[in-house]
Amino acid sequence: MKRILILFIVLFTCTIANAQKDNDKKAIKKQINYYLEGSRTDNPDLLKKAFHFDATLKYINADGDYKMRPIQEFFTFFTNSKTRSFKSKIYYINVYGTSANVKLSTRYKTYQYIDYMNMLKTKNGWKIVSKISHKESF
């Protein structure tokens, strides 16, 4: 009888943990969709929903130099003045407790970005705290 009770407790705990992870993944996808739709529609307000206020963007430029921009500077490149056409793909979402990592791509006609979004579960929900980006031309 003890073994059955222990088995039940273990299964119940695993079920709750999986349900929480699924809820976290849904919340993370919602934030990633703010990023993708904000990029697609040139809307900085949608982008701001996805990012923590003091998030960073890091990348290597065409000259091979390391670059870092505060996310607030990144937002200034979006002005609600055009629509971007790209295909997007989420490769994975890894969640562990209050941290997560998402790999995604945005593919345009002649280039694509591969992004790694590092996220934290804040008091205001999941937020991107850093974006590491690689641009690949075709």
C-alpha cells in the first residue's frame, strides 16, 4: 500500500510540474509572438511588451567586432512605417524554473537572423532579458 501511495505522489507531482512547464512555454510563446509581430509590423510598442526594460542586444557586426546595444536603442529602429515580410520559426524553448532560452529565426529573401532569446520569469511575467543575434546572408 505504501508503494502505491508513493507512486501516486510521484505521478501527481510530475503531472503538476509538466502542467507548469506547459503553461510557462505558452506564456513564453506569447512574448516571442510580440517580438515577431512587432518586427513584422514595425511596431515598437509590441516589441516593448516582449522585452525587459533594460534588456540587451548583442551581436558580431560585418567587420567581426562585438557589439552591444541597449534594447531601448533597438526599439528606435521601429517606427510603424512599414511592414516586413519574413518567415519565422521557433526551433526550441528550454525552460528551467524561472529561466528560459529560445532559439528562433526570421528569414527574409536574401538573409536571415538566428536569435537566441534569454528570458526570465519576472513579477510581470516572462520577459526577454537578452537577445543574441547572428545575421546570415544568402
